[in-house]
Amino acid sequence: MSLLELRNTTLRFGGLVAVNDVSFSVEEGEVFSLVGPNGAGKSTIFNMISRFYTPAQGDILFRGRSILDRPAHDIPRLGIARTFQNIELFEQASVLQNLLVGRHTHSRTSFLSEAVFLPSVREQERRHREAVEQVIDFLDLQAYRDKPIAGLPYGVRKVVEMGRALAIQPSLLLLDEPASGLSVEETQDVAFWIEDIKRIMGITVLMVEHDMHLVSAVSDRVMALADGRMLAVGTPQEVQNDPAVIEAYIGTSDNGEAA
């Protein structure tokens, strides 16, 4: 059984078909990447999985069960966490505080017990802190743990957002353009972290990314999209050499050769 499966999903915005009959599955323990030009439907697929959008047709299954009946705030509880193209952090809060937000889905205490700070609440807080400190160590954020987000470089903010998603302790991590706006050196660090997220943490990764060097370095399989349609699925090499992908991304001349 696949960890995640999209079955013939279609999403329309008025007369625009953003995702057109797309099907694919993500197996547990792999890095699966979605590639394609702007407007191909990649982030729309993420938003369907996150339950921000509901497909007009098809189904989305996580661990064999449809999630279309679940509201967006329930998705992290299932074990699905994500990052965003545009960084979504609390600017005036510290790195530690932002990561602790990711632990909200694991809270099991009541408002009353928290108000009087019962022993169960103290124990839960200890577990949350311990989990967050492990993420800080994993991502080498020790030097920034108590600093407010507002004063941090862009590259560090991207790492913090990844850290907040990891603090949820997901089984599936959705990374939406993790290398966007990063330098070559920072992108190399992201590649190392993705490999360690898979190998050490045992987390499956579904990634949207334009940087094909990063995609080729970390992906087990890749799906190419264009105009909301699936063009090809396979290894990075297979997809890059697929004639349909070459024609869609590069175009062809009148004699049938790549333009």
C-alpha cells in the first residue's frame, strides 16, 4: 500500500483546469519530486493534499484512506506536514517559539489543566521542548534558537520553516520549493538535510522544486507536469530524457527536432 495516492484528481478554477486527471503514488521511504514550469499545477496539488482545495473529481488517499472528508487543520494530525513557497513564520517570535508551534498538533491537555499548570501539562511541555531541541540540533540551528525571526537571514528562515514542519514529527513531509532564493551553498545544505530526513528520520518526502540539480541529487522518482497534466514519471534521468517532457519544456522545430 502506498503512503500517498492521488487518483484521477482534477481541479478547476472557473474555466481554468489547474490539475487535469492527475494520478500518482508516493511510496513510504522515498523522495518524490514534482517538476514543471510555473502554472503546471505543482503547488495546486500540494494545496489539495493539504485540504486547502477540494478536487472536482478523483480522490486523495493517505495510508489507504481518503482524506477528502478531513478539514485542513486535521491534516497535520494524520502525519502530513508542509512548508510554503512564501515563508510563513512569526516574525517577532524566536526560532524556538516558532518550532514549538509545530508541536500544537501533539497537545493533549485541556485549557483548565494548562491554566493551573498541572503536572501533566509540565510533562507535555518537557516532551515538546525535547522534540524541538532535537530538530534544532539536526538542522544546526543552535546559534539562532533564541533569536527573533525578524533579524535572521533569508536562508536561515527557510531552514526554520523546515524545522517547524519537522517538529510535527510527520511521516510525510511536503517541501514547496525548499531551494527557492537560496545560494548554491545553501541549496547543497538542503540536499544533505533532505537525504538525512529520509535516511535518519525515516520521513517520506514529496517535493516541488525548480532546481533540477537538487531534484536529481535527492529524488528517487520524479513526475513532470505541464498545463496541469502529467507528462512522465520515473527516475530523474528517465524523466529528463522523456520525449514528451523535452517537447513540452523545450519545444520542437518544424522538422521535429528539439528547438
